[in-house]
Amino acid sequence: MIFLQNVKKKLLKLSKSESKTLLITLICTILGVFVPKAILNVIAVLNVLTVGIIHGANDLYLVTKSIKTSKKITFKLIFFIYVAFILFMVFALYHNPIIALMFFVLISSFHFGEQQWYNKSMISSNSDNIFYFFYGVLLFSILFISNFNETQSIINEISSVIIAKELLYYVLIISSIVLIFLIFRKINSYKNQLLFQTLSLILISLLFVTNDLFWSFSVYFVLWHSLPSLNEQSHELFPKEKNKTYKYLKFALPYWLLAIFGLIISYFYIEKTGLSIISTFFAFLASITIPHVFVIFLMHNKKNLN
């Protein structure tokens, strides 16, 4: 009884944004079961193409604000390096697709875990970075296992490689063990987030298990990753502005349009290879994710130093 009372008290202490995110996740899970797949795919594409891509559209401004150096690094140079990263990923996906995909999943694992668990009040350490990585690996393994046929089809289309489901189960078990060990090792650092993160993991897992790959990924990517990241970046870039989101969107618009144009060009080019739209979509996300991950990592490092 005492335990349940404590849990109830902690539930009541959840912020409005946390409660809203949990509720929307549950609603999206139910919608995914009853709404026709064609409609869900349209909603998913629109969400990822808008919020999903926009949340990374101001990376160049974040870099110029995060990098501390005595040399003058111009905006044009940073833009050139950023685009070069994207082109390199496109080249890698074309010539070594399985290695590029593995790199994308591993980097994204850290990125998703970092965004969901990062807390400026925590003292950053290598163990935190390991924790972020394995939490993302856990999420990906649940998503891939729950939608194994779709996952295998996309990987096979892009890289001609067939993965074994047993391998994903091993990854799931190992990542779970590592996370439990790290939580107990630094319980004081994570205890304030444990209830919310446990509830979120349960609801996200339910979403993954009961819905198909694209809808599940889009809900997580937009609701749990892109929106919180966009909010965090807005406060970082425009701390003194009253309407931070509007300012962020205004700056992001031309780069978002450029990204959409790049996706259209990529589709007409990749269509010749016989890839499905969904496979092309994931390949495009992979190519633009890598530089964004490093930008957010730089931003968090800067916060920790302040």
C-alpha cells in the first residue's frame, strides 16, 4: 500500500508536457490499431516531413553557437562541411549499404537515448553516454523485433542482407542488462526520471508491438524525439525571444525546403534501383541524421561546460 501511495504521488508530480506525451502515445497506439494503414502512412509521412525534418533544420546555427575556437569558422565553411557529411552518407549507402545502415542505427541509438534522458542537472560522464547508447539500442531492438518482417524487407532492399531474428533478441537482452547495471550504478542521477521513463518505455513498447514499423517509428520520432529537440533548440538559439518556436521555424524554413528538394531528387534517382518508397524514406533519413547527431552532442557539451 505504501509503495502504491508513493507511486500515486509521483504520478501526480508528472509535468503537463510529460502527461500529455504519454497520453498522445496511447492515443496514437489505439489509432494505429483501428485506422486504415493507408491513412496512417499519409499522416506519418506528413509528420516526419514537417516536424521530423524541421527539428534538424537549424543545425548550422547551433554549430556556430556551440563551437568554441580561436579560429574564425565561417558559416559558409560549416555549411560546406555539413553538406559533405550528408553526401558522404549517401555515397556510403550506395556503395556499402549494410555498413552505412549499421552506422546509422548505432549513431541514432545514442542520439535518441540522449534526447530522451539528457538532463543538464546531471554531471555528464562517459557512463551517461554509454547509457544513452544502450537505451536507444533497446528501443531499436524492440521496434525491429516487433516488426521483423518489415524491418528485414527494408534492410534486404537497401543492402541485400538478411538478418536473423535471434540476433535482435541477443541485442535486446544485452542492452537490457547493461541498462539495469548502469541505473543501479548511478541510481541517484536517474531516480528522478525513473517513473516517467519506465511509463514511457512501457507505452512506447506497446506502440511498437501493436502497430506496423512506419507508423510506430513516425510516432516515436516526432513525438518523443523531434518535438522535445525542437523545443530545446529553440531555447538554446533564442533564449531572449518571447516566441521562440516562431523564430526557430522562420530560420529553419529555407533549410527545410532544401531538405525536401533533396528528398524529391533522391526519390527520382533511387527509384531506378527498385527501392520501395518506405525504404527510400529511411535511406534519406539515414543520410541527414549523422551530422545532426554531432550537432546536438556539441550543444549538450556546451551546456555542461556552462
